[in-house]
Amino acid sequence: QVQLVESGGGLVQAGGSLRVSCVASGRTFSSSAMGWFRQAPGKERAFVAAISWNGAGAYYADSVKGRFTISRDNAKNTVYLQMNSLKPEDTAIYYCAADTTYSDYRSWSDWRVYEYWGQGTQVTVSS
């Protein structure tokens, strides 16, 4: 069992930065791929970024590539999403998720491979 708790969301002006964090409980964190997804009002949940269990591989949605960075600290059971050059269209609830079943990295953009989810943290970017 893995429990995930996100934090760090808030209100920021366009062009600004935020870092959201996700702390995991459970022994499987360090062997799990982790993902960030977001959901804006009236829209479906969308892939943002994912990272391999050891941090060696990171993958991004085209819409955030070059602006967002995913990282992890297995000693702290924490995964981060650094968001720079934020745009109003980045406004959404951001969720972290854990994949404990060693799915192929090519499936990490699919929310269905993740077994555990946090409650989400709101990120609002004003224009």
C-alpha cells in the first residue's frame, strides 16, 4: 500500500515558478515509477511528467517540455515537479501517482498504469 500526499500548490502570476511535492509512505516508493498528472475544470486528466524508480529516466508531455522538471529523492520518499515559465493554461489540480507494477516506460503517460494517487494540489496561474 502506498499513500501519496501532494503539497506546494498555490496562486502564481504567468511567467512565475512553483514547485509541487509529493511525499509517499510505504516501502515500495523507491522501486516505483512516479508520475504527475493534472486536471483542469471540464477537462480530462492529462499526463504531465513521469520519472523512473532511480531518476535516470524522465518523460514529459510536449506542453510542458522545457518548462517543467520532475525529480525525486528516494531517501525522503519524495517526488517533485518544478514548474517554470508558468502559463494560465497550466492551471489545474496536480496529482502525483505511483506505478508499483514495473510498467514499461512507454506506458507511463497512461493514467491507467498507476495504482496509487494523491488527493491533488491546486495550481492557479493568473494572467
